Amino acid sequence: MNNFLQRTISGAVFVILIVGSIIWSPYSFAALFTVITALALYEFHKLTNCQQNVDVNPFSAIFGGVLLFISSFMYTFCIPLSLIYLVYGFYVALILVVELYRKKEHPVNNWAYFILGQVYIALPFSILNFILFLPSYQPLVLLAVFVTIWVNDTGAYLVGSKFGKHRLFERISPKKSWEGFIGGAVFALLSGYVFSLFIPQISLIQWLIFAEIVVVAGTFGDLMESLMKRSLGVKDSGNIIPGHGGILDRFDSMILAAPMVFIYIQVLVYFFSK
């Protein structure tokens, strides 16, 4: 009961923070997600540095990821110039050069994990900026990504715990079932329908496709993080959220869902602008 209460309270606070930051203003979104990006990168490199012959400086990686996120925020919000990314590009090149002077036994491993952290963590969080500003401030579209993920997770848990018999990907996540996956996908359709009522510029069928893209991409994002944790022999990425694990545990679905949603939106814009 204590664990359930702890999970409920921390989960509610987590949802309120995410929803509030997105709806309140662009600045509240930028502030919260800058911190989340930094924490996610810290967890990622704390885990990967536990391996032998891997020694990425987590703070240099965090600075790079935060720089990418802030650059993306500025680009989408107020300074639509590609030159804004020059500082980030220079910084990444500098980190690669600095590795020459660290005299580590396996510098290629450090290069690889530094770049992986930027692509796997910092890039998806930065893409959230492009979803939020389409092209103007559209908080409901970004909110729809998170709400659909949460609705899918809830539906998958309820249906999977009751009817789950056929394992979805037993080698990586023994508890996930096809029944749960289908249940979550059905629940997510309801989310798509509700958001179609608030943003009628996007048709119902487009919202339903949006929801299923989030479901599929989110499921694979969850499995990707599960694969990483299983490979590293850990249960949770951290313990910053009581009863829920770490930041990566809460945003694993978003890591792949955000790029896929961004691509989907760009496809819609391309075809319907003609």
C-alpha cells in the first residue's frame, strides 16, 4: 500500500509538471525540459560508464545535449536561422578533439558513447521543440504525444495484466504481451478522437494515425531502453522519481515517438500545403 501510494503521488506530480510546463508558456516548457534533458543524459552516461573501457565525461555530454536543446528552442521560437547550430557543431568537434589529449586506453569507445548520448537522448528531446512550434506555439499537439503515450501505457497494462498470454518480445521484456499491445493501441485511438475535437484542423483519421504512430514508436522506444538496461544488468535507469525509476524510464517511449511524430507532421504539411 505504501509503495502504491508513493507511485501514485510521484506519478501525479510528474504528470502535472509535464502538462503544466507545456501549457503554461514556451519558457516553462524550455526550463523544465532543459533540466530533464540534462538528467536523462546524466543517467545514460552513468549507466554506460559502468562498462569496462568506457569513460565519457558526463558533464561535457550534458553541456552538449543542453546546448542542442536550447539551440533548437531558440531556432523554433525566436531565431529561425540555421547558423544558431554552429556553436553546437563546434562544441561536438571540440569534444572529439579533446579525446586526443585524455590519453584513455579506448578513446573510440568514448567517442561512440558521447555521440550515442547526443543522438539517442539529446536529439529526441530537442525535436520536441519542433512539435511544439508548428510553426506557431501549439501546446496541444505536443501534449497529445505525451497523453497518448500515457493512455497507451495504461491500456496496455490493464489489458495485458488481465488477458496477456502471448509474449510480445520475451527476450527483452518478458512482461509485455500482444494482448496488452493491442489493448493499448485501442485505448490510444480514444485519445486521438478526443484531440480531434480540440484541433479540428487535423482530421479525425489523421489523429487516429497519429495515435497509432505514437503507440508503435513508443513501444519500440520502451523496448530499446529495456534492451540497454538488460545489457548493462540494471533494473532502472535511476531513482529520481520515487516508485517509477529514473528519467529515462519515464521518457523511454518518447525517445522514439517524438522523431516519428515529427516526420509524420512534416509529411502532412508537405502534402496538404500543395
